[in-house]
Amino acid sequence: MAAAAELRYLLDRGYPKKSSLRFVGDHHQLRQEERDLLFRGVFATSVAEIRRRKLVRPGALKGAQLTIDGHNVLITLENCLKGRPFLVGQDGFVRDVSRVFRSYRPTELTREAWSLVLQLLADYRPSLATVLLDAPLAFSAKLKGQIQRWTREAGIAATVKLSATPEREMAAAHDIIATADSVVLDRAAAIFDIAGHIIRRRLRQQPLIRF
């Protein structure tokens, strides 16, 4: 995709992402959906390489402390279960292409999505999994109770917390972090793309686009 190459060219030379994306998007007369793909999937080459070096394999979870970005993981998995497309970014992380976040509401698929997470945790058994949920989002307290119950029933050692600033907490943690949030990826030392692993390795789904 020419637009992706042009955006990467500008990012590699230090131009701000938002203005670069606007310039490239206007030049190619891209729709909002196409701009969203570029925003989620294209990064400066140096940034993508650093993030890739932080990725750990699932075996690294055994006996480790793991912090899970609850909303990020659930939104990605639920959109995949709904049959919505996803991408693999230049940095190697899987992201959904929807604009869901502030509008997220738990659905009948939430338990199915979390069951996929629990199956992986049962296989690799971290010493403790801490699930952080974005407190300002609607229904977060209800979701916390559901995740606590489902996780306890599965026999997984975990704690679920509501946080006003989950990105800041994850960035400060010394655990392995399970997220695809760009802000956290650039600050954390070790990352496991738990949603991406489940989607590609367990659900065997193929991305809409791979940058």
C-alpha cells in the first residue's frame, strides 16, 4: 500500500503521526476506515523494532507476574468473535479495526472471550494475573465482578482492579504486560500479545491486512 509506505517514510524522519496521517490521507483521498488502518498499523521503523524486541513467547508466562489490559484484550477478542476484521501492525501486534472503546459494553460474547483467556492462563500458569479495567468506562464495576467470578471458577490465581489510569499503572509495573496499546508498549519492558496469540494461534483467524 503506497499510503502506508509514505506514512512510514514521514514517521521515520520524525514527523508527528497525526499530521503525517492527515497529509497522506488527504493526498490519497482515503476514507476514515482506511486512515484508521494506517493509524493502528503503521509506525516509525525504529519504534516497531523496539516493540518487537519486547515481545515474549507464551512460555515466558509460566510462574511470572502478568498484568492484563482487560478492556483492550476483551474488545479485540470480542470483535474477532463477531467476525469483524483485524490487522497485524508493523510492530507485530494484532489490533481490531473498529472504533470501539468508550462505547464498549459487555455482551453475551464477553464470557466466551474471557474463557479463551482463561484457557491460555491455565496452560501457562503465571504466578499471578492482575487484570486492570478502565474505571471511567460504563459497566466496569459489573465487568470486574464477572471476571472475578469466572476466573475464580477456573482456578486461576488472579486479581481484578478498577483503575482511573490503567495505562500509567501498566507502564509502571515490572510484570509482563498483556496489551496492544501503543502508549503502554513504548513504556513496558516485556509484552505478551495475548489477544493476538489467541486469535492467530488458537482461533486460526487471518488478518484483513498485515503491514
